[in-house]
Amino acid sequence: MSYLTQLKTFVEVYRSGNITRAASRLHMSQPAVTSHIQAMENIVGKELFVRKARGVEPTPIADDLALQVASHIDILEQKVASIRSRASTDHGTLHLAGPAEYLSSVAGPALANLLQADKVNLVIHTGNKNNTYELLEKDIAELAITASEPTDAMYEYQKLDKEQLILVMNRVQGRLLKDKEITASLLNQHKIVTYDEQLPLIRRYFSEVFNAPCESPVAAVCPDIRAISNIVKAGIGYSVLPDYLCKESIAKGELIPLGLKGPENEIYLVWKKGALRNPRVDFAKDVIMAFANINHFASYPD
């Protein structure tokens, strides 16, 4: 007897951690999902989940079973979905999440390339790391672009691009410091413009380049890196920016690069496991990745 249906239900419960949520995604009733899980427990002879206040927790046996079968279930689902009227089902609206500055400054050509296929319409959601993963988790976004490698087992991803962090200052102060040795103590005498109070990019640059904390007075906090670039260009302090957002301004002399180039961040295209069963999402992923591989997106000239 084949237990493929019960295994599919098991994998969905394992990934969602909740019987109700799994039933909704599978378009099944809760009793039917529970029945499938009980059937699998009878087969393996062990309990697979422990009920908790807000869902279920997998047992070690469930972890082992998921490791053995989940990827195979996904492959089967993807193959069936591709065969089932692919020509008519890859049309529709795709929801993509990611940072506004990257989507507008770098990814635009790839998205235009996707739209030119006349198969997919786009709805773009912008936000920070937390917003992006929340949109994926709630099935609002089907694909996401993020500078953080997913750590949750519910996600799959491919490396899309990379960015290098560059320390830049307004041209007036920057020209005065350009020939000096750039140190943390020197920079701490000048104001910074930052994404948020935690100084995310600046803190990482100081840590990896200077092995010291940033203690500069904060001139402005702005949750849009494009606006940060404009504020610094207007003559206020310094900041740390991704190369794709400052290389043109550096070339024009509007921003002055100081010190060593900073660390690199990988950029990822992320989706929930099982999302590629939808031919539209699979098609969009392939188009975006193909464009990235050909064009290598952002690059900072030496």
C-alpha cells in the first residue's frame, strides 16, 4: 500500500508546526490531517509529534523521517505541477519582497526581464529583514531578496549577488581626511548617518576593519539607504553604504571613499520549501537567477 498522501501531510505538518495551518495549506480538514499523522505513527511505530499550546513539536523520529522523505516529496510535487498544464498555470501575479534600495537600484533590470515574458505580473513588497521574512512566512510573498542567509529549515535559497560595504564621507570633510590614516578614533570625531539606532552596516564595518566600536555622534537616523546617501552627499557626516548605492556618486566626486573596503554581504533569493511547486514561482525564480548569472548584478570597480 502507498502512503504517499500521508507522507505529504506529515511533511506539511512538520514544516508548519501546526495541524490547523497544515490543514489549510493542504485544503483538508483538521480531522483528516490528524488521521494521516496517526497512520504514519502506526507505520513507524513511534510518536511523531508532541502537542503543545500553540501547535505541535516534532520528535526525533519525526526529524529523521522528514530528513529522509521531505526533499523527495518536494521533487515529486514539482514534477507533477510542471506537467499539469504548465503553459496555462505559470501566468498570474507574483509577490516579491525585499529591500527597496536593492530592488530599485540593482534588481530592476531583472524584474523588467521577468515582466517582458508576458507571463507574470508583479506586486513588490519592500521592507527590512524582519518584514521580508514575515511576508514569506505568512505566504504573502512567494519570493524574497535578502542580505541574510536563511537559518530556518522552512526556507530554500540560492545566492543571487553580493555587495561590498564602503565607508563614505561628504566631499568637504572627506577631502580633508582622504590622505590621512583612517582609524576608528578619527572617525569618532565626526557625525554619522545611520539606518537605525543599532548602526547595522556601520557597526559591522568598524568591527571587521578596525576591531573597535563606532562611537560617533548620530546626526540622523533614516530607514532608507538611498536617503542616507543623499544626506551625506548634502554635507552631513559619513556612513557605510553598499557599493551599488555609492559607486556613481564616488565617480562624480559627490562622495569620498575613505579607509579600506569593508566586508562583503551575500544577497539571496529565498522561498519557502514547496513554493516551487507553483510553476509561476518556479518560472520567476529561474528568470531572476538566469539574469543574475549573466549580469552579475552589482560590482564595485577597483
